[in-house]
Amino acid sequence: MSNPDTDLNQAFQQAIADYKYGELDAAMSRCQSILAIEPDNYAANEMIVMLYAGKADYPNAVKHLKTVIQLNPGNADALNNLGLSYHYIGSTKNAEKYLSKAIENNPHSAEAFSNLGLINIAQKKYADAEAYLKQALKLNPKYVKALRLLGAAQQAQKKYTACILTYQKAISSEPNHESTYLKLGKVYTKQKRLNKALIIYEKLLLINPSSSDAYQSIGYIHALKHQHKKCIKYSLKAIKHKPNDFSAHNNLSFSYLEINEISLAEKHIKKALSLNPDSAEAHFNYSLILLLKADFFRGWKEYQWRLKHKGVKVYPHDSSEWKGEPLEGKTILIKSEQGLGDMIMAIRFIQLIKKESVKLILECHKQLIPL
């Protein structure tokens, strides 16, 4: 007669072998069979947690982590993993609860402090996140995941100098991590240190010559530098590696428009809009193409998207927007939103409104008041 404990142990040893050889479905099946017979089998519960987490099946990971913790309440690693799993299923309160318990049981857990930083970043509590991540790095200065998260928290707070140093440390510790280069390049671009950003993206291409994000970012920087032929060159390389790269198509449209290649500009902006129909920037760029083609009906309609475009500053006002209704006996506020030249060019159209009995208030740049 076989010994049930021996049989379960053999089944678990086989599950371990399956796991080592990458036979994850077989390992999962064996663990499930063990737990069907012995639900409180500690080792099987621990392994099945790893397997469910590997599949991003966090609800089932939570279920088995609770069993692990019930069997061993002081297991700081299990408490940490339970907190992280709750984060992934959107239960922030439980995530914070179990990560705090993990730290109570192991005050030296850099991972638990780092995960609290992650959760606070998700809640946009960037200062709190920074404090947790600095504690994680105090416990483990070479913890690269915490360095990357700290850089993100500092970047969100516009602490660009500190953020750059943090990302540089992360790259020194893990030189082949692509997203860190992209984040560092983005910070340099935000600071208008465009040559620094180019160096970072070129280093990334040495690591991964097929990085569409690096090509797209280099193209964007050349567009900012008004080097439109270079922007086109690198943006085309981006879409060669990633045909549906929205930003690359948008960059191409902008640069083709700047060198008066209207049909190519229209081709790429249409592709960009098919990939991201809600992009205010892409709609705004499309409006410029349509207006150049004298397609005024569609062009002015698309031009309304500028009001949602982050590059156009239109300060809000309590009054309602004019939709073209009669203005007899009313007051209208005309606001400036772009440059001096645009204001001077457009001011003549006020005559069309002045024909009606309307009180007109004009907001303009300080430099235009004497005119």
C-alpha cells in the first residue's frame, strides 16, 4: 500500500522538476492535484502562487497567498507578495495594509518599501513615494527597480536634476534596461537639453538597434531643432520596426508639412489619427493641412481641436462659448491665444462682429495695446 504523504511529496518533486524545465502548465496541474487532496499543503500553495503570478492571475494568487499567510502569519515575503497582488487587482487599501504588515515583520525589506513607493506613484502621491523609495535604497543601494521608480517619482515632481542622477545610477547598475534610457532622454528633452537627449537615445540604439522608440524620439528631437529631413529619416526607421507607431506618424506629418510635402503629410496624419482618434495634437496638425488645401469647412472644424491641445494656452472664462448665435445687446470677450502675428492678422475680422449692436471686449498681448 502506498503512503499518501510519500505520494504527495513525489508529486510535488515532479512539480518542481516541471517548473525548472519550463513545463509550467504541468507544474500547475500537479499543484492543483495536491491541493485538491490537501488544501493546506504549504509548499504547493507557495508554488502555485508563483505560477498564478506568472500568468498575471492575481485574484487566484491572492487566494493562495492568504492560505500561506494563514499557515505562517509571519512570512514577510508572502505578506509583501499579497500586498503587491492586491495592488495589481486595484485594491489599494489592502495593498497598503499587507505591505505595512510585511515591513512590521521584516523592517529591512527593501522590496516592501519599494512596492509602497510603487503604490503611491499609482495614486500620484509622489512625495510619499519618494520617501518610501529612498528608504528602500537605504536598505539596498543597488536595488535597480527602486532606482527606476524613484526617478519616476522625482520626474513627476519636476525634480529634474535629482531625477537625472537617479536614472544615471539605474543605468550604471543595469546598462541594458531600455526604458530607463527612454525616460532619461525624455527628461533631457523636457529641459530642452536636446543634444544630451540625442546621446542617450543613440546609446540605446547601440544596445537595441531595432528600438522604434529610440528612432521615434530622435526624430522628434530633430523636429524640435527644425531639422525636418533628419526627423523624417529617423521617423521612417521607427515605423519600419513598428508600423503602427502613432508618434512616428505624427512626427512625419509635421515635418513633411514643414517642407511642403502636403500629400505625404496628409498620408501620415491620417494614419496617426486611425491609431489615436482622440489626439488633439494630431487633429490640430490635420487642420493645418486641410486649411493649406483650402478645405475650409473641414479645416476649421479640425482646428477646434487646438483648444484641447496642450501646446495652445487658452485660459478659461466663466462665460459660455459663442456658437454663432445673434449677439444683439450682448457682450462678447475676444481672447488672444497664439502669437503676436496671429493676433494682428486676425484682428480685422472683428469688423464682422462690430456690425451688430454688441459690446466688445478684446484681450490681447501687452505689446499690442498701443496699436
